[in-house]
Amino acid sequence: MRRGRKAALWLAMCLALAAVFQGSVAGAATDMSDVAIEMAAADGKRDLADEGGEPAAEAATEGAATGRIRNVYLHNKDNIIPADYDREFFRVGDHGVLTFSGEHIDNMAPGAPSSAIEGMKSFESGDSYEGTEISYSVDKPEILTIDKTNHLYRILAGGEATVIITAKIKVEDPTESTGYREERWLAKFTFIIMGDARGTSLSKKTVTTYMVYDTIGAADVELIDCPDLKYYSFDYRSSNSEMLVDVSLDPIDKKIHIQSYVEGTSTITLILNGSELKLKFINKLTSISTDHHVMDVGDDFVIKILKYKGSFKWRSTRPSVATVSKSGIVRGKNVGNTVVYAQFKGLTGTQRIGCAVSVVKKGHTKVLNKAIKIGDTCSYSQPMRMQKGYYDCSSLVWRAYAQIGKYFGLRKYAPTAAEEARWCAGKGRILGEWDYGKIQDMVYRPGDVLFRTGARNGRYLGIYHVEMFAGYKVIGFDGDEPLLSMCWANRPDNYYEPCGDIFGRP
């Protein structure tokens, strides 16, 4: 240092930690604590052991001043970047060179512009300049080691390790008997290190999930030999961009959760702490061979589950109406309605997929079949309703029931919808107003007819239209309760809604 100057001496020392990294972290960090870059001042009496490091070699003189390292930087090969930049953590295996540089500036008063600097000298790690010494220590050498000769750091394991940089300098001070005072400056940098996932594997290489109705296909896959995930980075790629796959990591239970509501197959590349794992994901939309069926008493049919491999059980909500065997043979026992469904376990709970089965009197299926055929093959026309190839609503119902000898009181000409309703009322076959509760309770049977009321036409109950009910269809489940829609002989499913109309059973 220059001696004898009358101007106030000012000493500034800036310590920079340069880490030359090899490789980069892949993926986005989640659940990651910020890297701690701490700047601390210590007086001559303070022991480095308090900071998790090694004791200072010497104690400063009584009354030594304290100092603070004002600018600590973490920088890569070419660019100096502030310590709060976005690389917040390290991986096992990362290594680089630690270099320390400081500027010893004198003859500059505090607050003076940089142009006032008259002299600048530098020092490097391990060197001394005018009594200045720099050293460092690591609190957890099992996690992070430093080759103090070559200034190389190497990360061995996941966790946290703190490096303490110490600068011990001698500042000229004529008031001291020695002619100088000793100051000690500290910088503490904590490495946040993700666990080593290079030996991690998956409990399954292929996972198949099944969707029913509007559910999501989902599965969990365990991570085998997975490190502690207090700190981690996780990302993924899907080979099928149209499949809309969502993947997440459970760091507590060390599981991968994967799900999609789109049917398809994709290879998922999982990137955990920079290590890649491959998982084949198959998501299938499970279906049933038919979701509604009408049968005569004593008949049977076979029902099947499609696009599903696994164990399941068949059930009938009303086995007194129809039973189902283990192999899916459904047999009609008595007149009524039931839901036959398959039940199997899924990640989100019990899954169900079913078929609404209606059992009618022997021979009555031909009534419904005739009504459907007329609607599919003939043209609608009120003026020509009784001619071949034409129909209107009431003549369709009349012709269908004529198959089993029911003519609504007129054998040669179809009555109007209002007169068909009057005939049902006279026979005590009006079921009252319909509502959604009766739909879910499966009160109505295929072949029942809906009379629409409320017109000011001078006819019975203002009835202006009749439609034949064709049975139920299972559209989903709410827990163990099937959700049903209504089918019609000559209209799309759920075409009508309850609004004061009445049902009849010819």
C-alpha cells in the first residue's frame, strides 16, 4: 500500500465467485427453494465455525473494524450475472472452477466517482497481496468437495452445502501499534443440489388406462431407487401432441401421475433432475356392445365390453327383470326395466359401464320394431297418412299396435292422437304426467306413448301429438346410480322434455 498520504484512505474489496458450469439443467424446477446468496460481515473475534466453516487461523487485533462484501456474483464462462438469475440449483455430477478476484483500491474517498481511482491492484484465490489472504471452507464435504489446490468444486450428492469465502486483509492504520488493523470479510454461498436420479427407474414401462363415458384415463407409476426429492426438477415430453397428456410428479410418495381424456398412444419422456425415463402410455375409450336393448320375456342376448383387458363383474340392478351371467348372457325374466352393467376398478375408483334392458310381453317387440321401421322408411304427410309409404304421428302408432290386434277403437282408419288418448283413458291406461324422476326410476316401458297436451284445438285435453317411447339408454353413472336418457321410435334421443304432457300404455 502507499504510505504517507495525507488524504483519507479508503479500502474497498469486492469478492466474486465464478462457477464455470458443465452442462445445464433440463426442465423446469418445481417446489424449489431459492438459492441463498448471503453476504455477511464479521469482526476479528468472530469464529468461522459459527458460519459452518473452519476456525479462523488468527484472531484480529482488539477493536478491529468490520467489513461487508458488497457484491457477490455467480457467473458462467463468459457473462457475469447477478446472483438472483434463474439458474437456482445444481445437479449431482456438476463441477467447475471456483475463482476469486478482488480489487484493492486506495486513495479514493467514499462516494468518489470511479474516475478518482488512482491505483488498483488485484489478487486471486490463495494468493496474498499486502497481507491480504483469501480462503474458503465447505460445511458438508460429503455433498460438495473443493480441490483447494486447483480450486475445483465437484457435487457428490443431493442436498445443501454452503461454501464460505473469507478475505483477511491488513489495512494501514497509524493509530495501531502495529501500523495496521486487520479486517475479515465474509461471503456465504449455499448450493442447492438435486438428488441423483441417474439410477432411477419406473415400476412399469407401459401403462394402459381406460375411460368410460366422460371420465379421464389415469394411472400412477412408482419411481424405483429414486433419491430424496426435497429439491428436484421435472418436465416431460409427449410423442403424441394430439393426445393432450398431463403428467405430474408426487415428490412425497415418489410417483408419476399420468392422465388424459383423449384416446390414443404416446411415448412419454420423463425428465427428472436431468435424467430421462421413457414410459409408453395407452389410453383407451372403453365401450359396451350396446347401451340399450328391448327383448321379449324369455329371450336372451349377449353383451360385451369393448377395448378393455382386465377383470370385471357383471351386475343387474333388477335381477328379477333380467339376469346376466359371468360371460355376459342376459336373459329376460319378467316385464320391466333394468340396467345391466360391468364393474371394474380404476385409479379414481370403481368404474361402471352399462346397458338399459327393457323386457316386454312376448311378441311386443314387433310393435316397437314396426314403429321404428315406418319412421325410417316412410314419408310424413297428414293428408296421405293412411296411404302406403306415408304416415303421421297417430297413424304410425295405430299401425304399430295393429301388429298385436290393438286398433284404438277403429280397425280401418287411424284415429287422431287425441282420440287415441281418449281410448287409453277409457281403458284406464293413462299413466299420468311424466317427469324426470319417473325416467330415472324406469317407470315407462317401450311401447308406451307420450301425448303432448296444451293446444287450443278443441280436442281431448288439447292433445296435438303422440310419440312412441322406445326404451332407455345408459349415458353414464353417478356413483353406482345409472344416468338414463329416453329413446323414441321416430325422434332423436331426449328429443322431448317433461312439460305437463301425459303417458299412456295401450
